[in-house]
Amino acid sequence: MDFAALSHVPRLLIEADLTPLQGTRFQPTGFPDLGAAEYDAPDGHHRMLLVESAQSMANRLETVCWDQAEDDWVPPLRGLPLVRVLDEKGKPLTNSVLEAHRTNSPYIIETKDSPVVQSLQAEVIGDGGVVDTRKLAAWLFRHDTNAVLHGVFFAKQTLAGGRLRLPRALSAFIEAEDVHVAQSGGVKNDRVDPSGSTREGFGNVPFHREEYVARRMTAYFNLDLAQIRSFGLSGLAEDFLVAFALFKIRRFLRDGLRLRTACDLRCTALRVTQPEGWQVPELDELEALLPELIRKLAAEGTFGDDGGFTVTYRKR
């Protein structure tokens, strides 16, 4: 993999063309009190649609890295540090990869005598003053590597007054262009008592449904290389973060495009728009490279010896 070609580029920008796996209709993400996010294109001539938001895409890029059956990273990422959370009986409860706010999960931060909070106070915050982003990035890389790419915001007064944060280095979203609503609907039938009380779940219940068709659908990925370089990590660590991000993108486009029951997509083309001419490595190349990089990082002591923290969540 040619890391040198990215050494002076501020952003790695990637686009993927998507289309419904079957048929022409798809269902976008919905927002409370808003529904689907439709908006006018800049030229004002057609309608656009946000199919998947940046915050949702961050979670999806993490999900494809996790083996639910083994409760561990997928094989190419085994050995990568994370924060595991156990319940009071010592059984696995959750972890920082699956939690929406990563290391800032309340199951990690709000538990009594959290070792994560203690470590942050000792190794990152110290006596206060200006928050050192480099220290935070190095701490996260050592204990919860995934969060360096997807960002974290410790919105807790006792952690530097809520100023401890790292922006996303990898962001993504999906847009559809020239969209039209495909109206449909149905009825939930009650074969025993069609006139029963619908409030209690009985009776026939008609419903409407809105799906969409589009002329074009595109997934956009932005890897902030300048931000990664600003962390002051080793060259090996920087190379790993780039390979890790590309693995997430490739894996998502292969395995993670069933966004909803009525939104099952496939990738028809992948291209790099910056730097021009650069090619995204194939997934098998990344799967072969990542274990080697993880072994080297562990050998040089960049990762913690324990593979990350284990926290026991106790209700206060």
C-alpha cells in the first residue's frame, strides 16, 4: 500500500456509487419531528435526499468491524485495544466500539471509580490548563484506538470542564439526487376481530408508507489526513489509522449496505477524487496488512499491555 502518496495531502476523498440491490425504491433515514431529510439542490432544479447521516455512518463503519458471535473484533483487527464493560456479575455488557459515544459512554464514564476517568485525569488532564489534544489522541490510540478515527467528546464537568474532545477524522454520509416519493401502504389485518380496539393492538390498522426513487445515490467518505498528522503519533501509527479507515470503508461497502429492511443497496463504482489517480486498496490487501501493523504497534509499546481497559458498570 502506497502511504507515501498521501503524506502531503490534507484530505483523502472517496465516493461510491450506490443503487438498490433489487428494484428501484429505497427507504432513507428518518429524523424525529422531521421524517426524511429532503432539500433543494444548489441549482434549485431538483430535490436531494439525505439517505444516511454522518452520525449514523460512523456507527455503521464501526459495526462492520465487530464479530457479534465472538464478541470481539473481526479477525484482521484482533488485538486492537478497546474498553470492555462488564456487569456486576462479571458478564459482558457492552464496549466502546458498540457504544454510540465510544469512550464517553455512561457505562464507562459514569460508573463508580471508573479506571478510564482516573487514567484520563492522570495522563491527559493533569493539573488543568489548556487541553493537550496530542495527549488525548495518544491516550485514545493506546487504549481505544477506534475512537481516534471517529472522535469523542467527554462532556463531563470533572474532565477538564467538558473541554476534552477529539473531532472525527473519518466522516461519511449518503446522498441521493433528483429524488421522487414512491407512495405505498398496507393494512395490519386482525383475522379474529377486525373491529377490535386498535389502541390495544387489535383490529385492522391501515398505514401509509413513503419510499423514494432517485437518479443517483452516492456515499461520500472524508479521511482528514492533516488532522491525523497533527496528533504527533508515530509514522507507523499514522499508517495504521489510514489502513484502518480504508478497511472500514471497504468492509462497509461489501457487508454493511443493508441500511434498513427497505434500504438494501450495492456499490457499483468506487473512486478517489483527492488525490486524483490514487486507488483504494482491495479489501483482501487491507486484511493482510492490518494484523502485521497491529503486531508492530504492540511490539513498539504504542498499545497498552492489557489490550484496553475493562470496566465494571455499577449503578450509582
